[in-house]
Amino acid sequence: MSLLLPPGAGREARLLLLARGLRAAADGWISIVLPSYLLALGLGALEIGILATTTMLGSSVLTLAVGFMAGRLDPRRTLLAASLLMAATGLAFALAGGFWPLLVVAFVGTLNPSSGDVSLFLPLEQSLLAHSTAERDRTALFARYSLVGSLCGASGTLVAVLPETGERLGIPLLAGLRAMFVLYGFVGVAAWLAYRGLPRGSDGTDGRPAAPLGPSRRIVHRLAALFSLDSFAGGLVVQSLLALWLFDAFGLSLAAAAKLFFWTGVLSAASYLAAPPLARRIGLIRTMVFTHLPANVCLALVPFTSALWQAVALLLVRSLLSQMDVPARTSYVMAVVTPPERPAAASLTNVPRSLAAALSPTLAGWLLGLSGFGWPLLLAGLLKITYDLALLARFRHVRPPEERAG
């Protein structure tokens, strides 16, 4: 992990990136194993959908609670407790066999059925990372944080083949699936060991708990509202629905779709590293807007293409540009609030985004059922363009300390 760190980052950042990579890998295989495990237990599609929704809602509620109680919580101790909860979640899912016990564990636990990180770990890690490096290196560090999560998550999906491999060797499939949840629990223990190495007071408060939102309340609420608009639009073009439209519009094969989304993922991961040098030249807000805006224009143009190569080209260009705003956005939030407010700010800007993204896939599916035209893509592109312009108009003069110093 040391090779990934910018020059100003220290041991705390290395431990946080290590824990992030471990958790991302576990989330990678759990997001694939979870539906297979529930089917093997005899649950139906509706019950699986309810459990998946419950995991996201439970994580969001817990993360939001951490944000509101930031004034009474020590981030290091909270991460240690969350790691133990992760370990308990894996063991409980491996042992529970009925719908209602699984529903309870899904709500109070740490399972993540999506490819992104929606958990109470996220705001706590982000706030500690912001304290672990100099202001000039903050965006570069968050870019590494996003890159590690993306690459380890992708690698973790490969581990999901182990239960089927074990079945060919004579191990019952259900036993192999349960073992994956036990392994998830052991990752929680490994994360606990990583967090245990964090020094007390690594959040810049010398061991004193962080504060809830105070002087930065208004700016955080406005950012959360704008980020939620962006996430709602993103939910209209989640990968499964985008693939469905490509199947219907161009007759794209499953193998071709897999290759396309592999390369869009690679380009998105690469874009994380381009964000820091660009932000140093033009600023965080301009980096967010001037890369996101052309990406969203590409997205809005996809439904009007008449050939598959045109749609693929636009989607690849979009992938190369659309994720540069992720480390810039996190760095910006951490920069424009006071250091004690960072855990609460991270929580209150991440959770509403997750809830907003959960609302729009149903609308996208309904629109695709009405017409073969890519209305969800067009609507998502237009909403995201609106977000970009509103963000630039409202926050172009709210500059982080390192830009004001420059």
C-alpha cells in the first residue's frame, strides 16, 4: 500500500487503505454469492429483493445515525466496533436459515449487495483520511482510496466462483456458500486488526470525540441535496438496466456486454488517478464539473445513436470522464467543513445519495417497458447536466484552503 500513497500520507493512511481493500474484496464476492445463497435456502425472488433492500436501508440508517452522533463517538473506536459487527454479520448469515432471522441480520449488519460502498465505515474512513495527510495531497489520497476500493472489489468478485469449484470436488454447494459468509466474517477480523493500529487522536481531535454539524451545516445540506440529485439520475442507468437497453436496442450478446462493462470499469478506475493533477491545476469544483459535464452529454446522446459502435464509443468516453469527480467530491466535502465536523459531513453527504439512488431503478424499468427508446439514459443525462450546472453556480466561489492559499 505504501507505493499507492502520495508523499504527504503516513501510516494511518496506509492502514485505512488496507482496511478499505479488504472490505471491498469481501463486498465483491458477497454481492454475487448473496442471491445464490438465498436461492439455495429456498427463498423466492421477492424475498431476496426484500433482503437486498433491507441491507441497504439498514446500512444507510446506521451510517446516518453515526453522522448525527458524531459528537459522542470516537471514530477509531467506532471503526473497531463496526469491524466486529462485520465479523458477526458473516457468521450470523452462515448460521441463520429462515427469512425472518436473515431479515434482522440484514438490517443491523454490514452486508452490501451493491458494487459501491454504502456502510458506516465510509464516512469514518473519509474523515480520518482527511486528517492523515497535508491539504495539498488530500485529493490524491482520496483518488488512491477510490482506486483501491474499485480494484479490490473487482478482484473480490472472482472469489465468488469458489462454491461452484468446491461442488465439483464433492463439497455441497450450500456448504460452500455458507463458507463464503464465514470468510466475510474473517475479513471483518482482519479489518479490526488494521483499525487497531490507528493511533488514538488520528482524527485530529487528540482523542476527543468529533463534533456534529455546526458552522458548516448549511453548506453540507446543500451539497447533500445536489449529490442526491446526481445519485437519483445515476440510478436510472445502473449497469443491469443499461445492459437490458443494449440487448433490446442492438441485440448485444451477453459476452459482448461483459467485455464492454469490463472496459468501462477499467477506464473508470484509471480516471481516479487523473483527478488529483487536474484538480491542482483548475480546482476541485471545476474538476468535478468540467469532467462530469461532457460525460453526461455523452450519456444523453446514447439513445440517439443508430449503430452499436456509436453507443459503445459514447459509453467508453463517458466512463473515462465520469468518475474523476468521485475523489474530488470527497476531498471537497472534507475541505470546506471544520475538522471536527468531518465524520458528520461525510455521513450526511453519503447516505442521502444512497437512498436517492435506490429510488430510480424502478422508474427506469417502467420507462424501458413503455418504449424501446432510451428514455432513462436521456433523462439521467439531463438531470446530471442540471446537477453539474447547479454545483458550478452555487459553489464555484466556495474554495478549499489549499486553493485560497494558491
